[in-house]
Amino acid sequence: MKRVNIIAPLCAALLLSGCSIPGIELPGYSDTKEEGAAKDSSEDSSKDESEEDTKKETKKTDESNEDSSKEDESSSDAVAEDETSEEEIKEADSEDMEHKILGVYGSGAPSYKSVGRSNYKYSYDKQAELCEKSQNSIMVVADLEDDYPELAKTLKDNADNMLENFDSEFEDMYDMAKSHYESDPDYFEEYYEVEHQEITRSDSMVLSILETEDLYGGGAHGYYAVYGYNYYVSSGEEISLGDVLNVSEDELDKLLKEKLFDQVEDGEGTFFDLDESLSHYKYDPDEKKSIESGAEDYELEYNWYMAIDGIHIVFNQYDIADYASGSFEVVFDYDEEIVNENLGFDTSRTYCYKEEIPFYESENEAYEDENYIIYNSQKSSFVLVYGDGSAEFDDYYGEETGAYNVYHFVMDDGREYIHLSTAFGNDYYDTYVFDVTDGGCEKVDIFGYTGVWIDVDTEYSGPKVFSNADNFIIVDTSSALGTFTYYNYYSIGDDGMPQADPKTCVIVKASTEDIVLAKSVKMEKLDDSLEPTGDMITVQSGTGFTIVSTDGVSFVDLLSSDGQYLRLYIDNIGYEGTVDGVSIQDIFPGLEYVG
């Protein structure tokens, strides 16, 4: 869908609540008529909560120690790693809308990354944080752009638009916040705009992205909204809701009205004229009849996305009801008759989904939860309770129980595994694997990795995003030949653990540019596709190498200065690794190790 300018609804919210700021105009705002806001004017003023009750809880970060240079923080600072700081959807009114992201990842999907920007500024007297803005965009990883050229271009265009406009939009926000603070510092609240994209469905056919927006620009309250973007992986074209549902718009509106009325006690009193509101939504709206055109019979595109449980159609604040009533969401299951079965999610193939499992300090806190995790800080252990089974790891090193993600893998042969990833140390993560096949719960093993970014030498650098259940990226740092960062594509092995394919390895960055052999050593010859030939040869000292790939466990593949692909087997891979009992640092002097 094409996202409408979010500034107009916010402006309406401020004006209708009687909390506009004289002399301050928000960038991008127009005099465009918002039908919902107009209908809301008489109701919202009585329902608006006070400014004190709706103030954003401002982040405090040792403000007294901040240097003035922070006012000029570069907006090229990218958003935090997606895996450990997942942006949970914030509720505009938690009592009216319970909304959570449901991610589902199938077979044959491309791999994606998250490219972002963030910036913030303080007041001249450093007494207040004036404004903060962060934004990200989903992209295809660079090494797959040739495999998915149309989709890669579509997502790159979206990212370019974000990157090109971020700085100017931030400066406009800063100017407004600065003016507001200087005119009324006692009642100033930080301006903020947080836009976060998250994949909600990813497979060989569909990429569905949910963008959440949370912003405040003065007044009694902020504004919150979500927008869905849905693409065909093969062509990069946006999917029309008319391709997914096999009913007319009139029939769909009747079903929507029915489901919406089921969500509230007083449908007539909650919604605007719902028949009239829904009549403006079209599968393929006429651009000449946009709201901006001023046409009375204006047309809007449905706002929707796909997740594991079906097709979600979303109505944000002011779309069909006033601000106080919040947002509304209607879900159609994939197996409902109105859903095109060709665009349903294929659960016969290996797939994965994010699972929300709560962390507790004791079993007493679990109450009636069927699945939960008990963390014992004294024993440094945790127990996964899943259905009727449970399993314990007694070597848990995660620093924060709040920084974790749970992925549930369902294999095409019926096996099921839970991967629980937790933060540990500096950009390091441990993943604990459990076998939950047939309702059981047994611990399998642990694997670790680093959270470094990929495509680091471009403006599109960012963390990888989990998107494929059986061909996913794990980024790691090795100390096999100096320090180098790499990623492989992995699948789930027979035991539920990630299994690397070294032929897919991508070297992200190496700390040692010139790797030269000082002692003769045996290596195995590889063919041009990096398959071992079984032919062990002695490589003479003085030969130079470039790192090509690694399995991260026992070997490093190298391209020699004379054009040969060779595999070096290393014992105890790492800083103190050896080859046939000889220190790796004696064989390759001058290796640089960092971190």
C-alpha cells in the first residue's frame, strides 16, 4: 500500500484536542481534509486525556555527562541490531487495541537486512532532550541482489527514499522542538518519531512488512499507526488485497463491519458512519480520487499485511473511529473461503515463527501459562517449560533476561525445535536449542554468534534479519587467521542445530590484509566450487592468501596468490590454534587480532 502522510493525522489530533502550538507548523502538513478527524472534533475534545497523563516517558542517559557534540550526532548512526532490540508495537490505547507482531518464515525465501538511521539533539542549555528520530528499511542482502533483482530494486528504492529524506525531516523536527522549548520550557516534552519495519511473513512467494510509527510533536498526546507492505518476491511488485481475497469490495466491507462490531459493545456509538467510512476503501484506488484531490468520493487503499495467522486488515486512529477509541484490526484466516488458497502459507514445508514465551524468576509467577521460562540467577540456569515437558540449561550466561528472542522451527518431517537466543557480552549472543517434537521438551545444545553488521563498506550496512527457516544467515567473528567477520547460510541439521554450508560463506571484514605463509604446511586442494578433492599438498613459505570461507569450527578456505583454492585444517581454531602441533601465529606471523 502507499502510506499516506502521517503528519496530517497528528496535526488533526493536536488541533482537535485544543493543544496546538501557536506559531509552530509541522513539516509536511497540509490542509488536506481528514474525514475521520472532522467527525472526531466534537467527541475527541471531551475524551482527550490531560497532557500530564499522556506524556512520553523520556529516556534518561546520564545527561549530565553528555558532551555538547551530541547536538551534532551524525544521523548515519544505524538502528540497533534487530535481534536483540526488537521494536515491540506500542499501543495507542492498550485497553482498546492488543496488537503484536507475528512473524512467519518459510522455505525458499531471500535473506534480508535492516538499514537504518537515528539521531537526537539536546537543548542549547542541555536541560532537555529536544527531539529524537529513528527509522529503518528492509533490504535484500547484497550478495543475493542478482538472484532477486526486481525485489532488491523495489526495497532499495524504499531505503533510498528513507535515507534521502531522513536528515531534512530530522532538522525540521529539531526546528519545531527548539522553537517550542524556547517559548515554553516548563511544559516542553521531547519530540520523537520512531518508525520501525519488521518482517511478518517471508517465503519464496511473499514478503510482508509491518511498519509501526510512534510520534509526538507537541500537544496532549502523540500519534501511533501501523502500515502493511506486501510484495511478490519474484517480481518485487506490491500485492493487491484483491489478489488475496476472492470477494468484491462490497462483500468484504460487510464482513469487516460484522467483525468490527464484534469487537466493541456499542458499534453505532464507537464508529463513525461505518458504511460510509468503509465505502471509500478500494482494492485498487484511483489516484485521481485521493483525499488530497478534494473529491467527495475519495478512494483509499486497504491497509493490510500477512502473518502466521492470516490476513490482517488494520484501521488506525481516526480511520473509522475517534482517537479515544483507538485502532482496530480484523484477521481472516488463511483457510477461510474468501482467501485465495494460492497465496496461503504452506505449512507442509519447513517453516519457522516467532513465539512469545515469557521469562519468570519463579514458577509461582507463571500462573496459567502453558509455556514459560524460569530463570534462576543464583544458579545461572534456566528451565524451559513447554506443554507437558521441561528441560534445563545450567550454563546460562545471558546478561539480561529481557533481551531474548524465541523462534519455533517446524520441519517438513514433523520435527520441532525451539531456538532461544539471549544477549551475552559485547555483541555476542547464545542460542539454546530444545527439541519439542511430539509435545516433548529436551535440551539439545548451545551455539553462539556475534551481532555484527553485514555489507559494512556501503551506506546500506546493517544487521541481518531472520527471514528463512532453512537457509538463514548467521554472522560470526573468527580468530582462525587473525580476526575476521563472516557469515554463512545455515539450515537445521538432524539434531536441530544450525548446519553451515561453507560454499555460501561471505567474508565481511578481515583485520589482516596480507596473510603470508612463513613455514611450509599441508593443505587440501579444492575445486573451483570449493569442494574438497582429497588431494593434500605441501604449500611453500612465502605464499600469500586471501580468506574465502570457513565452517567456523575446523577449517579455513583460502585463495592462494598463485590462484589455487586450498583448505587449511586448524586444531583448536582460535587465537591459540595450531596446525599439526605448530602455532598458527608461527605459521602466519603478523596476524592481527582485535576485540
